Amino acid sequence: MDDSLFAIYFCALLGLGFIIGSLLLYLYSNETLKWTPISAKIKEIKLYKFKVNKDEPGSYLYRIKVLYTYKYENVVYDSKRFFYGDFIGISFSDKIKKLAQSYGAGEEIIVFCNPDKPKGSVIKKGVQSIVYEILIIGVFLIVLSVLIFFIA
């Protein structure tokens, strides 16, 4: 297989993966709009910083890790989900730092609990910008594979 054919398949499959992943995150995130708001208490919240490229100064990804507890129908649950897609490292340091700083350990907050499966909950309901960013990357990769196909 020559390099251009490999690049076409690679970009197309990777793009398709990004698109499918973003659509799944969109569906899950959109469901949270119907979930029940309940009181919760943050046990722990941390902002993690990951070095992306050791040779490039300032190339970091940030991620929030949270642990909170809530009670739904007299059963206590723990959750680590901030929002759907929170497992993805985000490079916008100011945005993620502000989000992390707006909550503190021991703080009482409102979370949104899935009434059908109470073990599922989120702090931020709805579709977050990272879902759209993943979709845009997927579309870009598909377009790139088409361009490589016609150029090569």
C-alpha cells in the first residue's frame, strides 16, 4: 500500500471515529437535560496538567477530576462525572482553570441525576463545547482524506 492510500484510509477512519464518538457524546449529553436536579457535596476536585510535547514549552492539556456524593431516593451514590466528555484533555487552560476554581471540596452543589439509573449523574448538564470540537476535528479529517484522494 502506498503512502497516499494509507493516509486516505487513516484520515478517513480516524475522522469517522471522531464523528461517531462526538455523536454518542452528544446523545448522552443531551439526555442530561431531562435529568433530576438534586443536592450533592464535592468530596474532592483537582485540576490535572499533562505535558503534551516535552520539547515544546507550554504544550499542556488540562483535565478536571472530581468526586462528589449525593442521595437519591434514600440511597447514597458517589460519582466522578463532571460532564459527558470530561475524560478528554482540554488545551484551553483558562477555560478549564476557571471551571475547576468555581467549585471547591466540601461545597454543596446541584447535580443532575438520571432518574432511570440513579448511579449516573453530572455536574454540568447539556452538551459541552468539547463535543462540538471533536465533531469538527472528525469532519476536518474526512475532508482531508478526500483532498488527499484527489491530490494524490
